Amino acid sequence: MSSQYWVAPAVFLIDTLFGLYIFAVMLRFLFQWVDADFYNPISQFLIKITHPPLRLLRRFIPSLGRVDTASLVLMLGLQMLAGYLTFLLQGVGTTVPALLVWSSAQLLDQLFNLYFFAIIIRSVLSWMGTRTYNAATTLLYSLTEPTLRAARRLLPPMGGVDLSPLIPLIGIQLAKMLILPPLHHAMMALS
């Protein structure tokens, strides 16, 4: 067996493990940003698994107002490390500036996807009319409510139908089309 045989499984493991942890840090950052329930079991789980590296980083990186810069630095650092390892395994050379731009694009794409699917799931749940308490649903509502509240001001419910989720969904897709391609082009230019 050639060494190339192991590249795809190794890249898959790197993408999966780093991706899951980065997702956990991103959720923690966003839940903090929207003042989600700190005592929610899911919030507590995210705090426990992300606390060790964040505790260390917060000694050197202070928050800027409500922005937890340590979380942002951790996400960016982990994404850069994952990218470096992936490119190294694939035999692709890259520079630190290119890796920084690539990592930023990856994180923005993950953020856009997170909000896109969170809004869709919230819309589907609203059609079902669930009335029982659920830890995940509570956090989902906390995460999406600021965006949907702003959208409702622009497009109030009409005839009992709330079409306001369409505004952020369209905005997210437009942002992906307008922001991500120039970042990918910048990365190619810096490589």
C-alpha cells in the first residue's frame, strides 16, 4: 500500500475532530453573545469542554466589550492548525497569510451554515407547535431570536403566516456569495 492510501482517512479525521471542537467553541461564543441560558445542560457541556484552552488564552487575550476574543483566537488557531495539517498531508504548500485567509473563510462558512440551518430548524419547529421544554430548542430560540426579531420588523406576519425567516436566509446566502469567493481568491493569490 502506498502512503497516499492513508491521506484521505487522515484528512477525514483531522476535519472531523477539529471541526467538532471548533463548532463547540463557536456555539459557546454565540451563546455568550446572545445571552443564552448559562445553566442549560448543553451550555454547561460546551463550557466544560472548551474551558481548559480558553482559561489559558484569557490570561493573555482580554475580551473587548461583549466580544470574547479568546474564543475567536482559539477558533482561528485551531482552524489554521487543521488546515496546515491537511495541506501538509496532501502535499500542498501554503503560506501563513494564505492559511489565515483560508481559515477565516472556513470559519465564516461554518457560521453562515450554522445560522442558515438553525433558522430552518426553528421555522420547522414553529410549524409543529411544540410546547414542552427542551434544552436544545431553548438554545435554538435564543440563538435565532435576535435575527428573526429584526426580520419581523421588516416583514411582519401576514395572515397568520410568518415569512420573516426568508429575510435572514436570503441574506445568509447573499453573504456567502459576496464574502467567501473574494477570500478564496485572496488565498490563492497569497499561496
